[in-house]
Amino acid sequence: MDVKDVLQFTDTLFFSETGKHIDRLQETILKGTLDGQKYTEIAEEEHCTEGHVRNVASELWQILSNALDQEVNKSNFRRTLQRSNLSIRSSPFTNVSNVNFCNNSNIKDSEVMNNRSPASPSNLEKTPTQPHLDLSDAPKIFTFYDRTSELTTLKQWILDEDTRLLAILGIVGIGKTALAVNLVEQIKHEFDFIIWRSLATSPPLSILQTNIIQFLRRGDAPVSAPEEKATTGGLSLVDYLQKYRCLLILDDVQMVNSSGQLAGNYQPGYEDYGTLFRQVGELSHNSCLLLLSSEKPREIAALEGKNQPIRSLQLNGLGAGAREILREKGLAEDENWSELIEQYRGNPLWLKIVATMIQDLFNGNISELLSDDTLFLGDLESLLDQPFNRLSEPEKQVMSSLASETAPVSIAKLRENMQLSRSRQRCVAVSQLLKIMQSLGRRSLIEKIQEGDRTFFTLGPVLKEYVKQTCCCQVSSTSNLD
């Protein structure tokens, strides 16, 4: 899309509503929006505050919305121009993408205003956004528990801050998929294409990309010859992410990583997933790749930042919102609900499993379960087998040591308890221990507690009980981590 033509057309719309032309700052906002700039970057370029830029932009979008009789904002500006099939029938035209712009500089704005036809901007027929959806891999979510703050954060990152690469992280059962399904429902009309794919079967990236591109091609307008890639015979996945505003969700991303190694190491032959993630995070486009994973991808860890278009959301338990689960399960003694929620860390799936058992065995009376010092796992054991079996042996050793602790410990205390060598090799062992703790953190398996300027680590009650009961973790905590 030619920026000069876009500015000329936008100026015509603006003049038709206000009788004034767009000024320098408004022009910079339009250019910056087309270039994918954030308001902070525009403010820095114009030597003014971000708040001032936002106020001017808000007024600009409102005026354009009135002129086009449909909502226009920063996130949908380019798409609105492309999808509306606009035209001004006053004289010769130049076609840019799907937008026809008048390029006769001799025609005065007043003439355009006084010669409006049914096809002129103020009388345009609205073209509602109807995204092409492929959610065949997305599960059906029948009950969704309160995640208002998380949804608000995700929508802000995607729609307002143009986040290109985003990960929702958390331990099994915490609700990553349910959150993503509800997010899609709330923002689906902001995108041209929405595609959900599961990586549970560890598909090679080449097969996954081919499958996605086939869907994109079916919903794509005919591609002109100059746009076709001579080397590939068509557009690549990244090309489509740049050509359209797409929301691509990849679930179970941890399944393309290797088992038995520290978090973030790809299976042999799957390293190209990391290349794709980096490209999506670094290249300029208006799409978003959303990753759902129990392990933080190394590209997210390396590239994310407050002022970067790469973010991650660590999903924690529901807290008081989990009471709805216990209410649905018909549990009595609501005065004990908080203790049960705390023990199972507000994990929705874990609470459903234990609540079912309480109903089956104790007629819904929680106190009978809480009177026993042993934490009930039941079906949770098989649920936790998958993430635990993916651990490296050194990680299992550290988990075993943490499970034996009665209170949170510092890394120094943990190192002491594991009786690491005091020889010259000690530095290597310490370095390895730090890597292991970082890896366990990226897998959402350890809890970090901050007390003043000191940091302590522990396992949640469920994981602690699971590790104690798991025979494969009966390894000596004095083993050499190297």
C-alpha cells in the first residue's frame, strides 16, 4: 500500500468531516501506524509525550470512524482500508491494494465535498469483518472460570501494543487452553484469519506450515504474479502473516522439545520452530503468533521485554475464583474451601479431580479428606507423569531434594544439602545447578518466594507429594549433577 496515497485519501476524509487538513502530528501517527510503530516511538520521534500522542490519535480515529461510518482504530486502520473497497468517483483514480485513491491534484477538496455520490466516503456501505476461522484443533470449553484480569492483559498486548509473539505458560491443568479459547472469541473480529493448531503429535514444521498455508490460500484473494515467490511457487507462512492480520495459535508447544534435557532444547530436526518464532518476533507485521506451552520457549525468554513486541503470561491458580468449581461439584463445608484451594494451588483441573473424589468417597465433606496428613493425588498422578517424565535426570534429582525439604530453601542451602564437591569442579557444579533451577522455573515446576533481598525455592504441596511417591525419583541427592 502506497503511503502517499493513503495520506492523501485520509486527508480527504478528514477534510470532509472537519473542513481542515491533517496536521504534522496526525500525519506522523498515520505513517507510524502503517509502519507498526508504537505510540511511545511516535512520541519520541515528535518530541512530545505519549499521552499527547494518544489523545491526538484518539480524536483522529474518531473522525475517520465518523467519515467511514465504521469503527477505525490503530489496530484495524490498515485492514479497514484494505477491506472496505473504497472509491471516490470524481476523476482519474489510482488503485492501491483494495483502496482506490484520487490522484488528480487539481481537484479541490471543496469539489469532492460538493459532489458526493452514493459511493463517496460518507455514504460507503460497511463491509463487516468476517474472519476466516479454522479452529478444528481447538477444544470445546463448556465452563470458563474467572480470568478477567488475564484476558484484559492479553487483549491490551495484542490489540493496543501490537504484540507479535506471545506465550501463555503454566503447569498442566492450569487453564492455558481455556483462556486462549475465550480470548479468541473476544477478539476474533480484529483479524482476517484465525487458525488453531495443536502440536501434541509433534508435527514437523514443514508439514504444519503446508497445512496452514493451504487454509490461508483457500481464504485468500487471488495472488498476483509479482507477489508469487519464484523459489517456492507461492507465499510462505511469514509472508501471509505480513500480508494479512492473522492470529495463529499453537497449542502444546512443549511437545516439539526434547525429553530428558533441560527446558528449551528442541528435538533433533525441530530447530526450525525456533527460527519461525524468532522471525515472527523480529519481523514487522500486524499478526500475532500465540504459543500455549508448559515450557517457556527459549526464543521468548531471550527476546521478551516490556517495550518489545514479544511477551509471555505466566498463568497461576484461580484463587477465590476456584470456589465456583467446588460449588459446581456440590461440596459441603464451604468454610474449608480456601484450604483445599490453597493445597491444590487453585489449579482448575486438579480441583475438579479432587472434588470428584471427595464427592464419591466422602459425600462431599472436605473435612474428612483434610483430616488425613497425606495429600490425595489419585488421577493427578497420571496427569503429572507427562511433564515429570520429560525432565532430565539432574532436574529429577533437584526436585527430589526440594521435596525432602520442610521449608523453602535458598540455592546456597540447596547446594549444601546436595553435598556438591568442594574441589575445583565445584564451580562447574554450581553453574549446572543454576541452569537446572532456571529450567525447572521455565517448566512452572518450582515456586519462588521473595523475602526482602533473598530468594527461596520450594515445591507446591501436590508436586511435593507426587515426587515423594514417584519411584523414578528415588535417586540419591548426592549424585554428581554433571
